[in-house]
Amino acid sequence: MAEEGYCVKCKEKREMASATKVTMKNGRNAMKGKCSVCNCGMYKILGNAK
């Protein structure tokens, strides 16, 4: 399943290409990737489920 996020450049929800799970400085999980249409950077904050 491809991760979906909001692209600020396209102003629509799009699928993330090459999405990877990262941990932010405050310990929260996030997904980081590129927009599949315009190749702009995307970031989606995930819940703190352990």
C-alpha cells in the first residue's frame, strides 16, 4: 500500500513515491517522500502508536 499525503504544490492528496519512515527530533513518527506527480517533497506526521 502506498502512503498518501498532502502535496502543498499540487494542493491535493497524492501518493508518496519512495516513502520512508523517519523519527522526528521530538520522537514522533513520520513518513517522508516525494509527490508522484510534481516530485515535490512531502511529509506526513503519523500517530505515536508503539
